[in-house]
Amino acid sequence: MADQLRRSSKSICANLVEGFAKQSHSAAEYRRYLTVAIGSSDETQLWLRYCVDLDYVEEVVGRRWIADYVEISKMLQGLHASWSRSP
């Protein structure tokens, strides 16, 4: 589970960087990478919920981390929406 959590959380940044590098060539490609980053953020929330449910982390700490990733997902969704409106 720790490996899955590490991979999903690192995937968020990696997809943002890769998509940003491709934005000058294709806005659609950048939006696709943003979509994958959103999915990785949501996946991270799921793994954190499992960690809380299985008592791998204290509930207060886990809930705070989940809330942080909910906020990250919202920011990514806003970024995706703004790029989806652009030509």
C-alpha cells in the first residue's frame, strides 16, 4: 500500500511537468496530462482512506492529508477547466 501511495502522489507532479512541456505543441495533450494528474490525486485520496481505515496512520493525520489532496484535485480541476475553455 505504501508503494501505491508513493506512486500515485508522485504521478501528480510528473504528469503536470510532462504536460506542461508539451503545451506549446498541443493544448489537447496538456489537458490529457492534467486529466491524468487529477486521477492520480483522486487515487492518492483512496489510498489514504485505506491507510486511515486500516489504522496505518492516525485518523486526524490521515483526514488532514485527504483534505489536502481534495484541495489539490480542486485546483487541478480548475486548471483543466480554464484550459478547456481556451482555444
